[in-house]
Amino acid sequence: MPRRERNKFVKRGQVLELLIEDYAFGGKGIGRIRNEHGEFVVFVPNSLPGQLVKAQVKKSSKTYAECKLFEVLKFSDDEIETPYQEIPGAPYIKLPIEKQHAYKKQSTLELFKRIGKVTDIEDKFDEFVTSPNTFHYRNKMEYGFSAIGYNHELKTDVDEFTLGFKKRGTWWCGDDLKKDSGLFDKEFEDKLKLIKSYCVNTGLPPWHPPKREGFFRYFVVRKSFKTNRLLFNLVTTSYDLPQFNLNDFATFLVELFEERVAGLLHTINDETGDRTIATTGKIDLVYGDDKIVEELLGLNFEISMKSFFQTNPKSAEKLYSKVIDYALEKKDAIDNTVVMDLFCGTGTIGQILASRSENAKIIGVDIVASAIEDAKENAKRNGIEGLKFYAADVGKFLNEHPEYTNKIGTIILDPARAGIAPKTLKKIINLNAERLVYVSCNPATQARDTEQLMQAGYTIKKFSLIDQFPHTAHIETVVLFEKA
């Protein structure tokens, strides 16, 4: 067996100081190492051209290395001061929003050229849809407790009670959120330190990640932009629970936020894994309601703590409006055929489409039965008729419902980040729809699927980008495909 050639530039685990020179899709900054052996490319997530960063090599090959960002040592000349506390979830908050948009657009178009083999993607580009709220746009946040904090002056971890987010580049180290991060509700985040003080004064310990023990684990908050109310979920272990008075904690939250408190839930999570809701734990209502109501394009949706719901509802309205515009572009194609809303989840897109087109026959299909039940309830609540929901696998759907064979004219696709599995995509192609409206939160997998769709005779007619997550690398895409 030939001996593996040693990398002449870096080794795994090595900590580097790098100047970031370029930007690649997904928020990967590109640095380069140049020596007598030549030039070597290093990718560092959540970094920008012009930054000097400290990063650790996680994976390397002969031609490039992937790193984890530890710290920004020098900011880019493009970055500006902001009044917000920096957190890992908003790596580009110092970069003016127009420059963020430019990076997202350029890198996504390059992705479709490289992976999707769409050489004329610029000609298909429709528009870049900006988020109505650049700051304070999120409707959900998860704050973690930790028994290990970080001293920024000494640049070392210390034993202390923290409530906030993980220190960038670590899994064991918490970092207190002391003021507004610019992403979530300002009043809430400014008062988070008071919630921390309340918990510290109980004498009960926060979670210790390396030891995998402690009482306080997470504090999760959902917000309704329609009602301005907050739904809380305190996640703890069952150990020491008799020493913590949940009702007193609920009273404290009501004193802090008054009529904004919709409800308080308590979740027991004794698992060692790093997740808020345990598979074996239980969730109880302590105070108020267990749901809040949000509005999208005039329709109301009940959201529980576990529900999937768009994180930026104001931008989601723009996203869904674009999807509906593409779907309704050829009105006769909607009126005389069936529209299939695939991966429909709780049925948001199908309901909005049904409310805009009286003659449309819409079917929502999702393999998750609980999501379909929620979809039926939402449609009933909104008084929307003319659509049906099925819990089914797309491949088996037509066998179980032959009445739809050769009648599906438009398919709306909104898969998870992993994209569409190749076998499932073949089944979708076999449905022989004239038009596909493909929504994606991960353009890399969408670009991959585009190549297969083009080989099957589909062409891109229009293509839009929607900025759902300002100050991050994420971008959402909506692509209209038509049969050639």
C-alpha cells in the first residue's frame, strides 16, 4: 500500500493566522498559504476578505484545507461599528447590508454555474429580495447555560455561570449575552442578564459540558410579531428540580415582561446530547398558553414550541409571495390542472396559493403525518377550501391516488437543507409536470438537483434570491423550471 504523502503546507489541528482574500458560497472566506512548494488554499467559514483570522485546521487534502474560525484578529476595512454585542450567529453584522447582498448574489450565481452547469444564470436572474427588517428579525432564539465562561481580556476560559451563546470555535465554553445582539427582541435580550441573576441566586448549577452534569440547560424564546407576545421554555435536568419553584419563576417573568408573556413551558432533558428537546424528556405547561399566533399574508398560524415555522416571518411573506407569483405566472396552467405542494410541511404555501386562486386544485403532500395534521388544522382555522393534504411518500402517492395521474401541471418543491434525494427527484420528474417552482434554503443542493432536472428536459425560466437571514451566509432561492 503506497505511503500517504504528507501535506507540505498544513497539518490537522494546526492553528493558523490567515489573511482572507476571497469569498466563496456559504460564508467561506478563502485564505492562501504561499511557500517554496507553491500556493495552497484554506477555507475559513464565517470570515470575510480583508480580515486577519485565527483558525484551526480541521481537514486537509493535497489541494486545500477546511478550518474552524477561532477569532477575528483584524477586521476588514469594509466593516463598521455597531451598537450590538457580537455573537457567533451573526458573523457579518459589522458588514454593511448592501455588501452582504453583493457577496451572497455573486457566490450563489457562481455556484449554479459550477455545480448546476447553468452557464447563462445571469440572464435568468429575476431579483434580489431584501429582508424588510435588517435587525431584530428573528422570532425564535435558544440561549444556553454553561458552567464554563470566557475571559476576553485574559483570553482563557474560566469557571463561571453563563447564559448566552457558545464562544466561537468551542463546544464547552459559554459567553454571556449582556445586551442586544441585533437579531432577536431588544427588550428581551437587554433583560436576559436579569434572568441569569435570578437563576444564579437559586444556587443551582448550570450545565457543565465536559462533565455532562448540572441543572440549568437552555432558555428558549418564541416571539409573535403579530401580537408581540413571548412564549418561554426553560430546559433543565430533573436532578434538583424539587429545589426550583417553577411557579415563582413564571411570576418573575410576568414581572419583567408583563402582558407580553404568552406562557412558560418547562422541559426535562436528562440526556447528555447537546439539544434543547430530549427524545425521552417531557414538556409541561407551567403558566399561560402553550402556543402563540403568527400571521403570514393575512393567514393565521398557531405555533407551538416544537413547531417548524419560518424564523424571519416578515421576509417569509416576501419569499412566499415570490413563490406564488411564479406559480400563478401562467394562470391557465393553474386553473385547468392540479398543483402539487410537495414537502408541504404545515401547508403554508398551499394555503396562500388557494387563497389567491379560486379555481386551483391544490394537493399538499408530506411524509410527516403530524405536519399534515397541522396543515389540515391551519386550513380549517383560516377557512380555506379547495386543497387536500396527504401524508404520503411521493413515490407511492400516485399508486395510492391514480386519479391524479397526468393531471399535475405544477409542482411546488420546498425540501429540507439536504435537498431532494436522487431517487425522489426521479419520481418527481416522472410526474411529468410542465412547471416546477423549487424553493431552497440550501442553493448548493438545489444547484446539484438543477443539473439532473436540465438533463430531464427542464430549463430555468426565472431565478430569485431572498435574504431571510441578514448578517449570516444563508440565502434562500426560488427557481421556476419549465419543460423545454
